[in-house]
Amino acid sequence: MEGETFLWLIRHAPVDGVAGTIHATDAPADFGDRVHLEALRRLLPPDAASYASPARRTVETARALGLEPELLTEFSEQDFGDWTGRRHDELAASGGEAYAQFWSDPARGRTPGGESFEDQVARVRLGLARIGAGSATLVVHSGTIRAALCIALDLTPEAALRFVVDPLSLTRIDRLAIGWRVVSVNQRMA
């Protein structure tokens, strides 16, 4: 790929839904924190290409930031399969061995009907390869940002899962001729 790429990765606004739930792609965003949203918008590069996961909360966040993103399925959150729409406390109580086994190795573990974090890293790698030179904003999920950091820093998936990625935070990474550079992770606007 020719030229350098400068990426502004934004985690979507909080989900407007029950806390502790593995939310489906149609879960809406909660824009109660307009101050944070406006501060974030002021940091974004003008005239940058814009991408988002096709999930409702990422698209709504992108539009609230004044962006009209191209939707890339490669940037979707990890697919939790049969567990989507369920609460973690409910799964822990009734999920039996499968729930405990998944959390014993969350990088490689797959939920019933879902994918592993390793699968997500491979998918995000394909998405990043589609972005050309120049500046680009990506409004995505915490798992997508962790996967991008895994790629940029050449980390194991287990290590990448240690990153905290808050809603409406900014992570900056650049793809340069000499390799990746990480500018900031989980930057929160005041």
C-alpha cells in the first residue's frame, strides 16, 4: 500500500440499553454526554475518509460527529453468537461449563455460534488493508480497537485484551512506511 495512513479510532457512544448485556447490532447509542461528543468532534481531522462498523450504535455515533461513514463489516464487534442479547450475570448463572470455559481463554475461546477474539483480529486486519493513504476516522467497537492495537503493536491477542477502551474515547495509530506507530490509546476528552 502506497503512502502513510493516519487513523483516528473512536469507540461508539455508550449503548442505550441494560448494562452488562452483550448487545446486538441494532442496539442504539446514548448521547447524554454531548459535551464529550463535541470535544471529540473538534479533534477529528477535516476531510478525512470515514468508516464505521455497520452496527446501529456506531453509525449513530459517526453521524452525531458529523461523519457519513462507509460501513465495513470487517470492523464489526466480536460475534458472540447465541449469547448476543443476554446478560453476563445470567450467562454466568446458567451458562454452565461453556461460559466458564470461554473466560478461561477469551482470546481463543468461541461462544456457541460465535467467533473468537483471534478471529476478530484477522477480520480487522483485512479491514485495515482496505484503507488507503491519508487520514481516516473509524467509529467502531472496543474489541475492534483492541484488535487494531494487537496488529499495530504485534501483540498476542491475550495481551491486546488488556487495553481499556472507553465509550467516546480516541485511539490514534498510524501506518507508516517503516511500520505502525501508536500515538495515543483511550484518550478521553474533557
